[in-house]
Amino acid sequence: MASILECTNSSKSIFDHDISASRFSARPLYLQARDAIAQRIAAGDWKPHTAIPNEADLAREFGVSPGTMRKALDLAEAERLVTRRQGRGTFVTDPTSDDQVERYNCIRGRDGKRAGKEIEVLSLLETTVNERECLRLHLRLRERVIRIRRLRLADGRPYMLEDVVLPARLYPNLTHETASERTVVMAQKFGVLLGKGEERVSIGNAAPDVASALQVDEGHTIMRLDRVIYTLQDKPAEWRMGHCLMDGRYYLSELR
Amino acid sequence: MASILECTNSSKSIFDHDISASRFSARPLYLQARDAIAQRIAAGDWKPHTAIPNEADLAREFGVSPGTMRKALDLAEAERLVTRRQGRGTFVTDPTSDDQVERYNCIRGRDGKRAGKEIEVLSLLETTVNERECLRLHLRLRERVIRIRRLRLADGRPYMLEDVVLPARLYPNLTHETASERTVVMAQKFGVLLGKGEERVSIGNAAPDVASALQVDEGHTIMRLDRVIYTLQDKPAEWRMGHCLMDGRYYLSELR
DNA sequence: AAGTGGTCTAGACCACTCA
DNA sequence: GAGTGGTCTAGACCACTTG
């Protein structure tokens, strides 16, 4: 019997989706079920904001018990793939919704609110990886990357210069327009599901190009934000080096 | 039948521990069971590194089903109360062990390793809260706090001046010696179970007292680390303001 | 071989939402 | 009242560790 992982089409036959035949596989059923859910969301079979079938139906469709399906859904919710509400249903999380869009943005203004939303693309280039990118993004030599230099603005004023590097494989034919979107929006357009990230925050001084872009003197103290975001499958999906003016702003870190 | 929450003594009677009678309580059984586990660990009934009874025994003792007890243990593990290892058992996590002690310390050296461990207490004072402390620690007016000023050193050199504020109620009769321990060690000595934290990172300049403590010029650029750590019950347990030299160091933030 | 946690089943009833 | 997720039960078998 075919694994659910091979079936991203819209066939309704329960047989195509049944994963109970792979119960002798090494991977636990609840993880396979979670994978199947992720797959459908990534492929766009299930759109953001829409309800997915209820637990019992999904369990029947995938050929697992309700308890196992629940465990898969619990995991999917923890990974922000879905949102569940008692009495209402299970909904596909929209990563571009107001409460999710700033998921990886830790910069806050004096008022505690997140900093500005405007983004201006300065340059966009597809090329071959250099050594640093290779290390940071775990790519092979000669793989292609997309380099984006862009500016973030708050109230019309630039506060952060970003150098974004993306594996070209994940974002084929990226346009200038898409490059001006936030990371989560770009990812969603290409069916990339984002998971954990890691950011290294340090203090630095504005190099000439950074200073002119941010409209400050050369050598101005800035915060350097060196961030890598991984996909749900733990593959690097973005490396961003940010150069941020911190007057009146702070970086908010959640500790667990 | 008595709730488990009232029983922190070492009585072995299963009746004293049974929480099934509170199944009509608003609080779900698995949360009550988790609370009971936390209580015993905080009270020192179960010591770090020791094994606790297996799932089936705990389920019988608490009067719940194995599935419910498992859910409680899953939660306790996510909260770092216990560590479970297949085939071996469930063990009380030692918050002062090497891999846990630096849980809230995000400062890393050039090599990616955590910064130095030495701590030198400069001053220790019990007093009444001021306004800022009141806000940060959610305390009532006139509550008592302990203020600790201390220095962190790496390779014998100071790199961070810390102003730590603790609610005196949680840390009765804190000694100078205990004040030189890390947060997690202090908390463990007083049976305080720590949960989430939140840190605001900004850039600042060393005030005169900070500069002299860190052996740098006044006005030297530093990173300000404004951190609040909460207990597992979401009550503030510590407010720390750190003033940190960042030459060659960075702040590591995990994004989820 | 015995004991542990990890996975999985197949139900039950409750709390909540909405038409 | 019908449908949803949330909680809870009472087992089964498997994978892993240790004596």
C-alpha cells in the first residue's frame, strides 16, 4: 500500500492515504501522520485559515487510531502548522497572519511593539555560494544562492540593513517583488515550512556601506544580528546578517 | 479524600496521594498530577539524579490511568522537572548539573562556548522594593527584596556586572555565600522551580560604577541584559540587569 | 529475563461553539 | 442539538537498558 508521503494530489481514496501499512517502518506512525499533514499544507492542498478534517476522520483516512492522530496533531500544533480550537475545529495556521508574521523578528521599539514593517530591496543577485555561506547554510560547493540586500524602515526611516542569503533551490525564480516580503511570506509562497532558528547578537560598528544606508556616521555603534532559520526538516532555509540601529530599541529574547 | 497537594510528607499510604477524588475539580487530572510531581521535587522528597517510581506505580498511587500519568510526565519533562530514558526510568532533573546550570545564560565566547563561571559578590542588601522593581517583579508595595551586585569573570577578568533583585519571600535568610551562586543553584536551594524567562537586550554605555567594576573607560559600549525569570507558576523569581562587555562575545538566542 | 519508557489501540464522556 | 477538540480510561505490544 502506498505511503501517504507519495500522495500530494487530491485523490480522495482512503487507500491512497493509509499509512497503517508502514507500521513496520522505523518511523513512528504519529510522526508519519504529522509529516503527511505538513506535506499537504506545504503543497497547498490545505490552505491557510481553512479547517482540516476532524480527528476521527483523519484517523480513519490515515488508518491509525484516534489517539495516534491526536498525538500527530498535538505535534503539528506545537510546530505551528495548525491551530486547534475546542468546539470549532483544526485550522491551517497562516504564517503570514498578523500574529505569526513577526515570528523571527525580535526587535522591539521603545513602546515594546515590534519595529516597522516597510522593506526596501536594494539589490538582488543569484550566484554561487561563497565559503561563509557554505558553512552557515550547510550547502555543497557550487550550489546556487540568492543574495538580497534590503532595508527595513520604521516611520519611513531606515533602522536595519539586511543581507539575506537563500538557497536558490528552495526559492526558484524569486522575483524582486517577492524579495521585498518578509521571510515567512517568501517561505509560504514557495511551500517552505519554517521551524527553529538561531540568532547570534553582537555589537559592532557601521561599515561605510552600512552607515550610508542607515544614514548615520561611519563607525556608529550597531547591533549585528546573525540569524539562521531552518525548515521543519532542519535544513537551513535562510541566513540573514542584520545591521541594526538600536536607539530606543531592544532585542527581546524568550528563555525556556 | 485528601488532595495530593496537601501531602508532602513521606507517608506511603496510597490513599493520601490519590487525586482521583478531585476528578470533578476544574483542573484536569494530568495537571494535578504534574503539580504533585513538582511539589515533591520542590520539597526535596525526590532528590536530583534519583529515579522516581515508574508510570504504572505512579498512576496507581495517584489513582489515575496510565495514559493520564504519562501525559503528566510528558509535561514535567517538557518543563525540565524530570528526564526520561527508555529502558532506564524517570529521573529528577538536576537544575545545577552541567547541562542545565547555564539554562538562562545566553552569553557565548568567540569559540561558541559559554562565558566564564566565576562570580564575585560586591554587595548584598535586603530592603523594601522601589518602583521599578515593583513593576518588573509584580510585587506589592512595601514587599521586601534582596539586592545583589556581583561580577562575572572569565579567565579571571570581569566581563559582566550584574544587579540581581530577588523577592525576599522566596529566598529567606539568603547568605553572602549563596548569593555567589548561579540563579539556578540559588533557586534549587530554596525549592524554587524555575520556568520561562524573558530578556531585553540593548546597547548602552558604561556608567562610572559599571566602568570601574569592569575595568574599562567610562562610556565604553556595553550590552545591557534586562532579564526576568519566572517560576513554573509564572511568578517572577528574579530580575537581573546585566552590563556586559561584548568584545569577542555574542548573545545566542533560540527562535521557535 | 525483568523492568522501564515509547508507541498504539479503541473506545468513553465532557466542554465548548455555533446554527 | 450536532459537531468539534479536550480529557480520561484500560489495556496491548515494542524497544531499550541492565543485571
